[in-house]
Amino acid sequence: MKKKIALTGIKPTGIPHLGNYLGAIKPAIELTKNYDALYFIADYHAVNSIRDAKILREMIYEVAATWLACGLDPEKTVLYQQSAIPETFELSTFLMAFTPKGLMNRAHAYKAMVQKNTLNKKDVDDGVNIGLFTYPILMAADILQFDSDVVPVGGDQAQHLEMAIDIAQSINHNYGTELLKIPQPLIRKNTGIVTGLDGRKMSKSYDNTIPLFLPPKKLRKLIMKIVTNSQTIDEPKNPDECNVFALYKLFADENQISEMRQKYEAGGMGWGHAKQELFELINAHLSPYRDKYNELMQNKNYIDKILEDGSVRAREIVVQKMKFIRQNIGLFSK
């Protein structure tokens, strides 16, 4: 029995941090156990904000190397570049014909820009390009072109999938047939909030992240900056109120968590000791990924080959889908 199709989009925004790894990369790669998984690098989405060709090209390599280093198997999955599939943009144009402007007005990213401009007493559309405004339509094309069954979503992307479903349902209703398969959200398992250096959610916007592939010395230096309270070494400590322990739990097994909890509650362990144990745990976990990432970044021809092969395989699927759509909406088929 053929597996269902899962699609994951990856926007090139630089080297990810621990929060990205635990919340998105790791669970997305695990989809290959139960789904025919496709992963695409959303490079045209990135053009909305990244206008430097050298920076964008390097970010594409970085994100591809990251996912490959973290375990994505290009033999068992499809990894491709969005820009290599021209039919995606043809489908996007078709979807626009059925997308009310009011639907795009409600998109979170656009509404946030409007609100910001209003607060700053600027024109509501100041700084808004059409790429940003129609971002959800291009995302819908990314999803619908493969007859995707499921799309992993977090809270920030759920609305875009809902919009893709609305557009597809409108088209199917108009033509009286299922031109486009209706995808379902695959809610990511909640790993809990990944704590940043300052105790808030780990986020680039807070400048409190731990990048994924730091060399050991820099990784240790950063971990030693994690905010803790002023308790002395001898005092018993509550692990459930500690930023260090919050991160420790995400990488440790049950025995390690139990032993660390006992050390906290018994007293006699300083924050420096706790941070050192956290460093050793995280470094041991990330070392093979870091080595693989560095190896891949030194062999970009290999990454090019992986993306080229994946793009060919992905386009074979999409070409057939677009042929089907053209025939059913009254266009001459290519």
C-alpha cells in the first residue's frame, strides 16, 4: 500500500539553532518512517526579504547541509529547490484566480505589517511587496502540486495551510471534481518551549539562541552564559525552575534526567557544574551532526547534485499534475 505524502517547506534563513532542531528539523525527518516525504528549500519565498545574491546562495547551501547532516536521506526522500520547479509558479497563477483579496488581507504577516505601519503613522502598505502579500498563495501551490496528504505545521504556519485548503475547496467546487487534493495539518508533537539563554523562548528575535553547529569551545562559552539565580553551591535547587535543567531534559534520557534532578535537590552542585554537564551532553549529541555539516559545506558540488536530482524527481510529479489541471480547466495541455 502506497504511503501517504508529507511535504515540508524549509525557508533559508541561516544556520538554525537548537530550538529549530528540536521543534522542526528532528520531527520532520522522522516523517520518513510513515510517509513518502518531500522537503523543499523555499528560495523564492526567501527573496521577499533577502536581496543579496551571495547571501541567499550561501543560505541555500547551509539549510541543505543542515538537513542532510541531521539525517535526511536523499535516497529515501526528495530534497529539492522551489525555484527549480517552474510549474509551481504556473499553479500559483491559477490559484490567484480563485483567491479573494480579502483572504490575503487576513494573512498574519500582512496584518502585522499593516498594524506596525498604522502605529508608526505610515501608509498601511508601506514596505509591503506583492511577494509578501501573496506569500500564502505560493505556499498553497507548493503544497497542492504534489497532492500532499499531510503538511507538518506549527502555530505560525497553520493559517497558511488553512488558506491553501480554502482555495483548493473553492476550485474543486467550481469545476465539480477533485482537481486538488485537500491536505490535512499534521500537528507537530509538542516538545515544549525550548528555553533560550535568557529563559525566554529560544528565538533569533530575542538574540538568545544556541546555534546548532558551533565548535565545542564556542558552544561551551555560550552555554555558560545561561541565566541562573544567585543560589550558592551548597543550597538545594529546584530543577523545574532552572533554565539549564529545562535544556538538559530535551537531550537526556530518563536515567540522566533522574540523576541530574537528584543532584539539584541534594545541594552541593553549583551552576557552573550544571552548565558543564549540559555542555557535555549537548556537545556529544551534536558532534556527529557538526562534523557532517562541515564536511558537506566543504563539498558543495555534492549538495548541488543532491538538489539537482531531487528537483528532477519532484518536477516529474508536478509536470503530470499540471497536465491534469490544464486538461480539466479548458487549457491546451503541453
